[in-house]
Amino acid sequence: MSTVVPRTFFIQRPGSCADENNSELSEFLEYSENMSSGDHSGIWILKPSSCSNRGCGIVVVRGTQKVLECIGMSNSHNQEEDSPVSAGKEIDPSRRRLQRSRGWIVQEYMERPLLISGRKFDVRCFVLLVLRDGDLRAYLYEEGYVRTSCRRYNLKDLSDRETHLTNDAVQKKSAAYGKHENGNKLNYEEWQTVIDRDYPDAPPGVVHNVILPQILRQTTISIRATRDRLSQSDIRKSFELLGYDYMVDSEYRSTLIEVNSNPCLEFSCPMLERLLPEMMENVFQIAVDGLLPPPAEKMRTKLAQSTVDSIAQQQNRFQELDISDAIL
């Protein structure tokens, strides 16, 4: 999975699951020590293990000690008394949310990302899971979009959320929101145009020929890795839409940074006013229509027949993923 996600640790609050917590913490400390001895700056992004959507509680810090301070495990590594909150010190809301979490995702930060006009971005993709009587199917929507930050990328001020977090809930609070792109969003074709302008030595058609095939493969691997758990449900028929977030480094290599079980479906720009309704129509075509077939042809009214014909003409843009054990 190292080719799919950054090095990531799940560190639980002391006392919640001591053995597992100590194991993950020890692994993190060992890895962080080895990493700092190389050419890596030791930058980490921290997220609460729950309720971290819309950028809530997420911080970026440098160094092992800063990580431990943020999650309230400095010095002894398992004593909450060392946290700034416990000591009565001022702490920003994001770090306060972190310290109140039952666990933390500690993830290696991509220090050399591909940029858009000097600014950080990520790629939002949509994955549909459909479960029917234990049979799991997964689909990737062929159209996603790019979310950009408002400020130029740099590693001098890691606390600047408008530089380092591309979540729309964070960026829309900026006075520069929408200044560079409508709603801080680009479609894939617009993204390719920017790459052609900013990176003239990039491989031809790098978005569709290099990056998106990687994303397809990595998404498939992620579903395969969790297939058995995702298939376990007492509900015979269900579906779920997931938001997959990818980053791309300066060598055009994509990395899956997180999966959201409640992806934002807000119309924050004209592109999404078109994309999201079309996608949801496709979601219901795959997940619902087969379970609720139309009346027999001879029983249909003119309106019913017109609706059936209209649905039949709609293009479904979800690509089914091969989540079997076949070699990718």
C-alpha cells in the first residue's frame, strides 16, 4: 500500500486500546527518527480520527515533538498532563479538536507537490459502492475536479490553513476565494491547460495519460484491500458514494490522502452545478433503478414511456472497477 497512500499511523488515545496504541506510537517514533536523519524535513499532517471533514481539527506541523504536543502526548508519550490544554495554555481551535479526539491520523506530508500557478491543490474523485446480497460492486466516476488553495505554496508557515488545506470549507473563508479559479475549482481539461503552461517539459497529455490511470489503479487497490470488510453488512441492498482525495507530486505521481464517507455535494461553482446532478442521476441508475423497474410496457402511460426513453438515452459515466484478485 506504500504506492497508494503516504506513510500513515493511527495513534489512539492512551487507555482506549493500550497495546495497539503503543504499537502504532512506537512505529511512528521509530519511522520519524529515521526520516529526520535523511533529506526529509519531518513534516506531518494530523487529523482527528473522526469528525475531521471540512478541514476541522487538521493541522500541519514539523518534527516528532510537535506531533506529540498536538495530540497531548509530549514528553512521556502517554501522559495527557503534558498537553497545552491541560496546562491551561492558549491553543488554536484545530489543535484543541485534535487533543479531544479519541485517536489521531498522523500522515507524512507531501513536501514537493505539483502546483497550479504556484499554489497547492488536490483532486476529488467519486467512488460508488453497491452491495446486493453480499455482492460488492465498485465504480469510479470518470469526471472529477481539482480543488486549489488561495495562497502560494511554501513551507515556512505550516499554520497557514489557506496555503496547506484545500478543503472548500477552509478556502471559502479567504478574501482571495475565487480570485484565481471560479470557486477554486478546475476540471481535468483546465488542469491540463495549466500544466502545459506551467510545466512545458511535462509528458504530453499527462492528466489523462499518466495521472488518471494511476488514480484508477490506486482506487482499485484500495477497494480490493477493504473488500471483505466492506461486504460485511446485515443490510441486503445498500449503496454509498465516497469522495476520494488525491495529491500529485512534482514527478506526476498520484497519492491517495484520504477517503470521505460524506463528500461535499455543494454547488460552489458552475462546473459543479452541472457535474453533481449528472453524477447523482448515474448513481441512482446503477444503485436503485434495477431494483425498481418501470411498469410493463403495455401498462405505461405516455409520460411513463417518455421517462423510460429519457433514462435509456442517458450516458452512465461510472466505470466499474475490477475488485477481484486479478493482477493489475
